[in-house]
Amino acid sequence: MSTSLSSVTPPLKFDLPVILLLLFGFVAMFGPTALTLAGTVWVKDEQGHGPIIFAVALWLLYGKRQALVDIIPRPNLAWGIGMFAFGFVLYVLGRSQAILMFEVGALIPILIGLILLFKGPEALRLCWFPIFFLIFMVPLPATLVIAITTPLKSAVSAVASSILYNLGYPIGRSGVILTVGPYQLLVADACAGLNSMFTLEALGMLYMNLMNYKSAARNIALAILIVPISFVANIIRVMILVLVTYHFGDEAGQGFVHGFAGMVLFIVALALILFVDHGMQVIARLVKAVRK
């Protein structure tokens, strides 16, 4: 049986020397940065989502490889050189002064600059989300994390202890320290901090991208609602740890279940995102029905 030429997917065409040169440049430039991250912030619970964010961004870019190759190059030299130069200065400043936020964040303008130089604005529009998604990989400054995390932890602790107390559990609270029976639990940054909220926001953004919603109002509304969703998910996580510790002891609460509670956080957050998204669909249909 013969196959028509029109039904055959055209092969990808890459300029191999240019691709290899760019890969070598990225490895030489950001390889030491990756090693620094792997030995510092990425080994902590608060920033453990970093490599996952990077892997997802690469996967999203890989999925656009054919469309990117098919784009006719229309380079924008002015913006391309400007963004690349800005990213390079940011990288040098971050690397020389040990400012990880600048060093890692430099990857974004450098990528934008290279895309504008090699392909142009059309390719940048095609790749905007994977590049934007890399923002969630950038380590947050410690002062900002502390300033926002402290009231967040207090709020999560207060709500979780109030709910459990009303359910009849002997629980008390002093700041972010919860006392349940003979045990004391410290609500740490990883349990109810800004970084977990940042990670859940990334999860929500990825969900919206995969669902390919076209309505800007819907996307903005869902992105805003992810903040209270992550707050609720953090409360549920803390409550699970308190209940496990109270019923099964301190070793159970600090062992496997502590890590598993982190998975519960994302499962609950994803379930709430799906629930809210479905609710928004129902409301949109009702509004359309009323208008008709």
C-alpha cells in the first residue's frame, strides 16, 4: 500500500552546529548554577520544586519543537540583543555577588533574547508559557519569604487548631507551635509558607495551560483563586500531621507520613482547582443561558 507524500509528517530540520554551540554555552554558563542549586536550595523542602519546574518547562518547549522549526525567521535584533545583554549582566551580578535570584532569573531574559535573535517575535509568542513558567523556579529572597511566611504560618496554625478544637481534640496554640495531647508541633515554612503557595500557583498555571483555556478573564480568576485554594490545602496538611501525631505518636508524624502529607497537599490543591474550575464552567453556562 503506497503512502502519499502529503500524509507524511516532515522531519525536523535543525542547524546542528548552532544547536550544539548553544547547548555548550548554556551548560558552561548555567551548569555551575545548577550544581549550586542542587547542593543548597533544591535539597530543602521549601525549594524542592525547582528541578520539577525546570523539567516541566523543558518538556513544554520540547512539545513545541516542530512548530518552532516551521516558523520563518524574522529576527528582532534590537530587542534580542537588549534582552540578552540584560540577562548576561544579571547573571554576572548574581554569580559574582552570590545572589541566586539574579543568577537563576537571568535564564529567562537570555532565553527571550536568543529566541528573538534567531527566530523573532512569532517564536516568542509560541514559547511564552514555558519561559514564563521558569519564574516559579527562581529562588525567592529570604527577606521576602520571612516577611510573608510568618503571618501565613500563624493564620494556618490558628485555623487548623480552631477546627480540631471544635472537633473535640485537646489542642492548644502558641504562635506557630501546636500542642496536642503530650506532643508539640512546630508549623514550619514548608508546611504553610510562601514557597508552597508559590509551587501550587505553578501547578494551577500548568493546569490552565494544559486545558488551553482562551478566556483571559477565566484564567485570571482561576489564578487568583489558587491563592485561597493553597491556603486551604496547607490547613488540611497541618491537620493531617497533627492527627497522625496525636493518634500514632511523634515518630509517625515526623516519619513517612510527614513526607506523604506533602503529596496530600498537592492532591487536595489539584482536587480543589478542578472543583473550582468546574464551578466556573457551570456559572458561565448559567450566565449564557440567562442572557439568551
